[in-house]
Amino acid sequence: MNPETLTLYAITDRSWLQGRSLASDVEQAILGGATIIQIREKNISDDEYIKRAGEILPICKKYNIPLIINDKVSVAKALGCGVHLGASDGDIKTARQILGENAIIGATAKTIETARLAEAAGADYIGSGAVFGSETKTDAKPMNLDLFSQICKCVNIPVVAIGGINQNNAAKLKNTGLAGICAVSGIFAQQDIKKAAQNLYKIAQEVKGK
């Protein structure tokens, strides 16, 4: 896949909506520079997941931005989207068989070994971290940036950084070899989502590359 697609990877979180709709927040993130959107929903049925993601999909299509479903291959299949799989969310090869050769499939990898295995299994990109801990996953421990850099350089597919990334710390990721940065609260918890995305996109452009 084109690494430019991963420059600013925005991941949704409904807990920050502040009375707004998720669709409008996603549109503001895209207008600010988000290059790919992942919808993350927990503890809901597939039908409800499909409904919620289905509200976001037309926005992404309007701007030609890929929509990635977190965890659920069945939901991705129903909507014709890509999927991101965590360590316990299913097999990459099976997901490829279900979703087809053109689907974007991402995988979480926190070690060099798991990154190489994900690449060998056919993942299109890797998400690795948590580089600065996480506001959304309180049990996430910060990853040593040297390890993150080694993960970026041990595979031939793009690697994006995730975990507690915001405008104040994103510049620390320079020279790690990443293809892009992921943000949750760094975008969706901000009062001005478009502005936050603009700022992070600019920083991402400055820090990406080997």
C-alpha cells in the first residue's frame, strides 16, 4: 500500500463526542488532514457495529479516505472495508481470504518477531506502541523508542506509531523510520478537531521516513 495513506491515522473514540456526532467529528478530522480513519467500537453486536460504521463510511468515501474496522473481520466484510487486527483478534491469512487481495489489513506488533510474522502473513501495515502510553488503554506501557525504531526497520511494510501521541510529543518520533502517526485523543478529544488534525499532520510529515 502507499505509505502516504498512513501519514495521519485517526482512530475514533465516542467518549470524546461532547454532544457532536461521530460522523461530523470524522469529517472535521479528514478536513484537517487525516489520511485514514479507523472506527473503534467495543462491546457491541456486529449489527450495531455495522450500523455505526455505516454512518462513517459515506464521509470517508466522499473524501476518498480508507475506513478501517478495528478487530471485526465480519463487519469489514459487510461494509467492504479494511480491518486492523490486534494480537488476539484473528488470523491475518484468514482475514485476507475473507476480505480479498485489495483490502487493507493492518496488524498490531509490539516486538520484532511479531512484526516479521505479521509481514509474512500478509499484513499491509503494522501499528506499534504504545510509544507514549495511552489515554484510551490505561494498561498500555510506554514502548522504548529504540525498540520502536527497530520494528520499523525490520520489515518492508509501513509501520505507524500509536499510543498517547499528541502535538506536544509527536516530534520525538523523528528518525525512527515510521510511515505515520496514529492519534485518538490527540484528535478527537480536542475542542477544535480540524485544527488538531492540521497540526498533527504537519508534524507527521516532518517526522516520517527512514
